Amino acid sequence: MAANDLNTTMRDRVLDGLGLEQRRLRVDGVVTSVLEGGQGPPLVLLHGAIQAGGLIWWRAVPRLAEHHRLIIPDAPGLGESEPAAGPLEPATVVRWLSELLELTCDEEPALVAHSAPGGLATRFAVEHDSRLRRLVLVDAAGLGPFRPPPGLLFALLGSTARPSPRSFERLMGHVVHDLDVVRRDEGDRWEALADYAVSRAAVPSVKQAMRQLPRSGTRRIPEAALHDLAVPTALVWGRHDRLVPLAIAEAAQARLGWPLHVIEGAGHLPHVEQPDGFVDAVTAAIGRQ
């Protein structure tokens, strides 16, 4: 089986039964893969710096799609999106996100953004406060210092430099609070996601995006910009996050007054680990209307 056919098969196994349709849009010059489904006010889900792209939201999709039209892009160079022409600097990602919203949303959406791209989404919201209805930051970078523990940093670098099922599992063991529970609950779908992520990680342009996106997204956002943010903003965080610890969210809540929803039994991927708790938190943050 050709590599592209194998990727499609693994991707389809993750998406099976979710009711999402895929289309390809040229966004700021980048051919971008976008998954869409559901009905209601628009809700954009911006994934973290993971090779699999927007697939990582799969466990939250069924309930979120009951009340929202979901727009789930693959960031440039990840998932099925083609790479950007130049480095993924903050300005590049902000420009790409701006055009994505123009092409996919007929009203101001709520934006849910995870991990390093959460920091870039925050920069977008600072510059374009009238373009969003709500902003929800999920275990997001940029709000404080980024100092992952040495073992986790080594696992991050290894999963990019030497992608394999073993290096992917090692990384997930660091960022997921209880990986055995996710494996047990998702079974074949989890295996398909892992296989797809490892396959994509071997592509040179994906490797490049995996290096550039975290570097851009983890840069600390100036405090004055955070205080000037006019978009109603909430934080959703896994209690056991080792990559971007809960203490960063608690400090941001204290400084900025943003509501904080803590997901018990979750690490850096609460939408994967505790999808019901995650959806409840997002719904509380943005409402249904």
C-alpha cells in the first residue's frame, strides 16, 4: 500500500463515525486541510504542535458538534496541510489564522486553542479583538516561562528527530496523565492516531513544522498585551500537566482575572484524556449561543 493510501486509511479510522467532512482551502498561500461538522455558532479548534494535526480533537467532537459548527484546521505543515513558504514565526501564523477565519466563519467564532498554538492564538486575539466572540486557552504556552522537565524535553526532541512508535509512546507517557486509560477506552482509534502521527513525523516538512511551531508559540507574551486583551478569555487546564504546569494558569488567573477550569485526571491533553470534563469546561466558558 502506498504511503498516502496508508495515511488516509489511518486517518479515516480515527474520523470514522464523527460526521466530519474535509475540504482543502488555500489560506494565506498554504493549502490547508479543514475538518468541519455540526450546526450552530462557529467554534474553531486549533490543535497543539502534534504531527497528527486536528485529529487530536476527536474525542471532544461528538458533544461539541451538538451545539456548534466545528472548524478544525491542520496547522501549516502538520496533519494534511502543506507547509508554509517560510518559517512559522508568530506573524506568519497570525496572518494564516486571520485568513482562515475569513474563509470559514460567517460570524465571529469562539476559538479554542491548545498548547504552543494557544500562545499564537492569544497574539492573534490581541491584534484582532473584534474577530472573536470568545477565546479559550487549553494548557496554552506563552503565559509564563516554558521550562519542561529534562525527561519530557528529551522525549519531545526524540519524537521529532527519531519518530517511531516507541518515541511517540514515550512522549505520550510524559504528557498524558494515565495513558493506559486512554488506550483502554479508545483501543483501535488510539492505535490509528499513533500510527498516523508517526507516519507524518517522518516527513521532512512535518519535522520542520514540529521544530518551528513550538519555538514560536512558547515565546512569552508581553504582560501589557495580555492586560490589553479585550476578547473574553478563559483557561482550561489539566491538573497534572507537566509540560505547561497548572501553576502558570493559576498565576494568569490571579493577574488577569480570567476564569480557570481545571480538569481532574488529565495532563497536557485534557480533550483526549477527559473529553466529557473538557467539553463541560468549554461549554461553560463560551456558552451555547
